[in-house]
Amino acid sequence: MTTRTHWARRVVPLMAATAMTLSALPISAQDQMVARDRVGPVDAENSLTFRLTAYDLYSADEATAEGFEELFTDFINDNPGWRIDTQLQTGNLNEEQARILEQSQAGRGPDCAMIDSAQLAAFKEASVLAPMNDFLSEEEIADFFPYVREGITDDEGNVLALWWFTDLRVLYRNTDVVPDAPQTWDETQAAALETVEAGYEGMLFNGGRTEGTAFDWLAFYWAQGGEIVDADGMPVFYEGENREMFLNALEFYDGLVESGAAPQRVATITTYDDITAAAAAGTTAMFIGGNWQYAQLQTTLDAEQAAAWEVSELPGPTADQRATGTGGWAIAALSDDPAKVEMCVEIAKLYAGPGNAFQRLLPTSAALYDEYEEFAGPEFAVFAEALENGQARPGVASYPEISAQIQVLIGEVLSQAKEPEQALDDAAVALDAAFSQQ
Amino acid sequence: MTSSSSSVSADAVPRPDAKAGLMGQAQSHPLPWLMPVIVVIGAFYLYPILDALRLAFTNASLTGGEEVYSLAALRAVLTNPALPTVLGNTAIFTAASVVGQMLLGLGIALLVVRGERNSLPGMLVLRTIVLAAWVVPGVANGVIWSMLFSEAPFGAINSTLGLMGIAPVSWLSSPQNAMISVIIANIWQGTAFSMIVIYAALKGIDETLYEAAAVDGALPWERFAFITLPQIKVALLINAILITIQTLNTFDAVISLTGGGPGRATEVLSLFTYNTVFNNFDLAGGSVLSIVLLVIALALAGLYALFLPRGEK
């Protein structure tokens, strides 16, 4: 009897508590509008799959994730009856984009996805993107920057994606060491050498096997008026006048390393984060980076150190010849269901407006700069000025292959394995061989 | 009692004639018995290889389009000026990795066996430490070594060298050093596998052979050359086949350590294949390279197998 009483006293409350917890689980799951694999109620009438990158809603940065969680909660409350099934893209973005493309062609792709602007041409060529015109006003379409509008529109005038933010490359400098912004390549090398004399490791930039290497550097080629492809999408950068301009830009990079203005280790840098880390550690006083790194430096460094960092337009061969590569990400619908396409457009607008304002990324519509006060900082004046010389990647499906060859040849030059002429000639032979089968 | 035991054993053991009947059926009609294995191997191993072979003779691309059979992809890949460099990198990377892993694996295994024979403490810990590197995923291996080899002023190895007054080394930005760095990272990870295989083989050697050699006054190197090596020869060859294939397929550690750079200095065939498919969207070209990789692996495996004792191939 004593044993039974003891059992009843210990086990019955435990079972009751377990039962209560279990019965409460579905309720808490219902209440939680943002989970790791969805936004919205589990039992929503309509659902849409959305494949996104890990830089916002599921960001490793807690503040960013929380901010987007709020934005998405408001969004789903404004769209009752919907659930967004989220699918996360891994860090290997090239592979992820290829996977989305392949799955979409097989009819197994997501309904809505984030597409790298560098890959938009490949998606357009594969005819897997659903037109969004019905859900965008003519004013909204007209308000996109011209290079953005060109990138997202097909020959029939269909808007196939919403390019929700753009980015650009600028020159960062620690004004305690380099007070005046260099305007030309020669001034840049001289300033970088001064930083080396002051004990820094010189100017840093991407030089490893990554898209950033090709794209950052192309600004110096574009600044001279160089063309990468002809009207048929065939590479022409190694022919005629283009070849000369290409070699000029290559020799600028080569000269930086040979003179010691940049360390040879730039040939190993494959992420902007490596560069931000060096700036935060105080080992470099100059670097070529993306506009988003400005906000990273402001949050990483203490106020006094952060205030010392300023941005300026990328230098040119002369002060009048400037360009900067403009990239960014788009959101596109891959579904034939009009309701899902509309929902995808609404998600894209969420990112383009409040999402950009929260992250201080650069919107692709002029009107949004006036709408949000977050874009009032002095750095945005520099970005806006640089954007006037913005140049997008060529909208051809062959760009990734061309970029890969440019990455290889830049690496060969920076590691001093080849002279610029030899590296360019080898890339030309490789591209001719690759394009001969098309 | 005796009667009962014999009755139980008679029920438990299949009757010889029943067993012979099953064997007879299997021998006279083997297909139904082999069918499950044929289906599994066919579906999961043979079909992908045959499909890759088919794709190699098309213009298939990840961006879609009409698939046409042609030799263009084969021609483009085989005449690609980067291919000789990539094959050279693959040969150096594979040969150095296999030799390094075998030698280090053999050394550690001999050390562990000798330690265990002399009841030295810590042998289990030593084996566990070596195995720890083996369970690290390839990508993580690359990330770990990229932090160690970092040429930034705060890079781990260069900072340590700096404390000793030694000039920093261009571990990853010099094409020659980059290949050495990638090989070191791969050997670090792969040594454990060789150690396990060779350790098992060493444990299987009959102790009386060493006792007889001791009686005959054999020197340590003679015992190693005339007893140990011949006794573990098969294990060494099988290990060589396995780690050669594994190294030929390695690209995860390379992609996260150097990305194949600087330039193409560390781009091995498996990484070149991956880049062809996922960067250039060239499915046909990637399929041609996959077949090249398969042929190389089979040729090397066949070469090793020639040295296996007869009856053990």
C-alpha cells in the first residue's frame, strides 16, 4: 500500500505534466509564426516554397535574424491563409544556383527563390522564370535603375525577377593613414606603399578563385571602355583594343603586388569577410570592398576607429575614367500558379523596401532612397555617385565560364606564375576551345 | 539425456540433403538468387555510370536546351589547354598523398604495435588522436588548414614562425607551396585510414616468425624487410588501391583550402570536373571528365592488382 501511494504521488503528477506539455505543443507550434522551415501557420490553406540565402531571416547575426523575423511576422499577418515553406541555400552559392536551375527544369524547383544577379541570364535562357508584370505597376518598373531593368526584362518586355538590392565596389581607406582618396591607379599604388611604410600590409582585394576576384577587377577594365562580350555573347576581351585595355588593368594589379603595395597573399583571398577581418584587426589601411562592408566596419570597430574609415570611388587610369561593378540579388518566381507568383512578388517587395532599409543595402529603385531615412548617411552620397558609373555583368549565360577564366588568369598574375600577356593568351585559348563546341 | 541431445541437434542443423538441394538450385539456376544484387548494383552503381557515359556524347547543359548527340564535348575537353596542367596537378597530388599516407600510416601503426607489445601506456590515446583527423569532414579539414596556413599577419603558422625569428612562408599564394600545403592537409586527414589497415595487418602476423628470426639472430631491419613487409604486402596493396581512388576523388578539402588556386596551381581533376558542371553549367563536359577520372582510377587499381598474390585478387 505504501509503495502504491508512493508511486501515485511521484508518477501521476509526472504523467499529468507530460500530458499537459504534449497537448500544449501543437498550440505553441501554431503560435510560432517563424520557424526554421516555415513562416506562417502550419495549417495554412495556401503554401509557397521559398528558397532563400542565409543572410537575413536565418542570419547567424542575431540582430539581423530578429529584425527579419519581425518583418516576416508582420508580412504573414497581412497575408492570412498563406504559409511560406522556407528552404535555405547553403554557403556554396554557385552549386545552389545550379541546383535550383536543374530542379526547376525538372519541375521540382521552389515556387520562389533568390537568384544571384550574376546567374540571372542563365535562368532567363532556361525559360524557367514566371513573368511578374501583372503584379508590378508601370511606375514601379520604370523606377528601376536602367541596368537593373535591362537585367530583369526579356526581349518581350516581361519582368522575370525583382532585383531587390544592388551593390557596388568602392575603395576603403583609413583616413588616419591615407587622408586623401586616391583618384588614379598611380596615386593608389603610391598611397598603398605609404601604408606599407607605416607598418601595414598594403592594399587588400579579392585575388583567389572566386567570382569577387573577377568582378572587383573588371571595374578597372570597364573604366577604359572595355567590352567583355560582343552582341552574340561571345568573349572579345582578348581581341583588338579590348586586349590592350585588359592588359592595362591586369598590369595595375600586377604592379601593386610587384611593388609591394599589395601583399602576394591577395592571391589567396576569396571572401570579403577576410578583408573585413584584416581591417578590423588593423593590419590593412586600404582595401577594395563592397558597399555592405561599410556597415560591418561601423558595427565591428569602436566609434573612433570606425569614424576613420571612409569610402571613395574606385580609382581609374585617369581621374576621369571610372567604373564600378554592380551586382546584387534578385527574387524570382518559378511557379506557373498566378497566386504563388503574386505572393513571390510581395516577398520580393518586402526585401526591396523594409528589408533593404533594415540591412542598409542599396535598393534598385530611386524612389526607395527617398522613402527610408536609413539611406540618408554620407556614405550613401558616395555610393550614389559611384552608381552613376555602375556596370552590371554581361547578361549572357556564358558569363560564369568567362569569369572563371578571368579568376584563373588574375591568380596566375598575382602569384607571379605568369606575365599578364601569357596569362591572357592562355585564357583566350581556353575560352576559344570551350566556345567552339557551342 | 543422450537421446534428447541428439534429437535437438538433429532438428537445429539443416539436413545435408536439403542443403545440397538449395546449393544445387542456386548452381543450376543462379539468376533468381543473384537478381537482388544485380538490381541494387545496376540501379545505384551501373546506371549513373552509363548515364554519365551517355551524357559525355551529348551537348547537355544545366541551363537546358535540346539535347543533341555529338562528339563536341569530348573534343572540347580533350583539347582544353588547361587539361594537361590539371592532370599534372592530379598526378602530383595523388602520388604524394598516397606515398605520404602509406609511409606515415605504416610508421604510426608500427609504433602502436611496438608500444602495445611493450605495454606502453597511451597507445589507445595515440590511435584515437590519429583517428580524430580522419572523422573531420573534408571541407572542415580545408577550413582548419586555411586558418593554419593563412598568410595574414595573424595567420597561425606564420605567426609562430615569426616568434622564432623565421620569415613568413607563402603557404598558399606561391603556386609550388600551395600544392605542398594541399598535400599536407590531405595526408593529415588520410593517414588514419592507412594506419588502421596496416595496424590490423600487423596484428595478424604470427609471432613465432619473429621468435624464429630472433633465434637466427636477424637484425631489426632484416625482420622488417623479410618478415613484416612480406606479411603485410597484400594489406599495403589493398590500402594503396583504396586511398588512390579516395585521393583521386578528393576535392572538398582542396576547394575550401585553395579553391584550386592560385591560378590553377592546385586544381585537381575532381575539382576541375566540379567546376565544369557547377560553375560553367557544362554537364556534357563534366561527364567526359567523370569518365576520364573513372578510367584513371580503374587503370591504377588494375595496376596495383597485378602485384597481388594469385588467388587473392
